[in-house]
Amino acid sequence: MAQTHRSIGQVLAAVKSDYPDISISKIRYLESEGLLFPERAPSGYRRYSQADIERLRYILSAQKNHYLPLKVIRQHLELIDRGLDPPAVAPAETEPPPPPPPAAGGPPPPRRPIKLSRAQLLASSGLPESTLVELERQQVVRPRRGTAFYGWEALTIATVAQKLGPFGLDARHLRVVKQAADNEVALVNQVVVSYNRRRDSARRASIDVAELILHAHAALIQVALDR
């Protein structure tokens, strides 16, 4: 009897040759985002039909070949589920060459805007796909709003995450760093709002206050380490 359902490991093997960056973590991530709906066996294991595999291939193709964000892919899938054709997608432009690898001393400085595909981000940072999936799940790394491309912020964080790996630090620990950064941004906003300045002046004030807080942050960490 022909096999009608496959395990997640068999699905990974089936698509790996066409999409080398795919991983079990990413397949589970797509499921958590409501893009895949495999059946569950009584034992709790996922069971993927051929239709599920084709759906996965559509998602991966849309990401790899057209750089579509998950929000847009979800809209396409909703149309397909209703028996409609998704919008035609123009062929993506040739990817620009990736930036040079960051120096051994640390992540690249934010000197100019960059625009990286997912593959370029992984190649430039040396980060494993599974770690990037977890960073995205923790909302530490994300594409630029409304696009499927990553900026210097994502490259910096991905590079730091790759360098922290040997120390046993993972995405959960960087989530703590993000929460600390969010708290500092809230403080910056509170200070700037109290000035009640014009928008252009408020932005300059935000940068000034943020830089001062970063200096204080670095000094406080050094004090704590020296104790």
C-alpha cells in the first residue's frame, strides 16, 4: 500500500535537495505561524500528506525565489484554500552581492543601509538556520517592516548570536537583552516627550539621550563585572 502520510523527518528529506536551508525547526515554525496544518497521529506525531508537502514547497519557493514575507505568503495561501489563484509574482531581481564577512573583532558597525536576503544573512553571519528560526520566534531578529529583507541590525544581532553560541548563550538569552533594550527605549521616549519639542528636534534629542544611556549602560556592566 502506498504511503499517504510522512513524518516531519521524511518531509525534510523530501525537500532538502531543493531547499538546503530547510530544517525541522523551520517547518515547525511555519506550522506555529499558521501556514501548515499537518494531521496529528494518536501518538501526537505530525503526519504530512502530499498536499502538505506541496504547500510547504510553495512557501519555501515564495521565500527563496521572490523574497515574499510570511504575511503575504499567508494571504496567497488563503486564496489557494478558497480555490482561487494567488496573485502573479514578478521574478525577483538578481540579489546584490553579500557584504564582506564581519571582522573577527566584532559585528559590523551600522555605517550604511544594507539589504540582505535570508540566505545572505545566514552566509554573512555564519549563523545556522535553526538558530535564526529561534531568534525570529523570540522576536529578536526580524526582517525590515513590510519586506523579506534584513538590515544591519539583523546582521549585527545574528553575528553576535553566532559568536555567543560557544559560550552557551542562545536566543532565549538574547531575548533578555532585547527586553533590556526595550526598557531603555521606553526611558528615552519618556525623557524626550517631556521636552515637547518639534519632530526634527525630538529625533535629535532621542539619539542624544540614547547615546548617553548606552554609555551609562556600558559603565554599569563594567562596574558589575569588576565587583
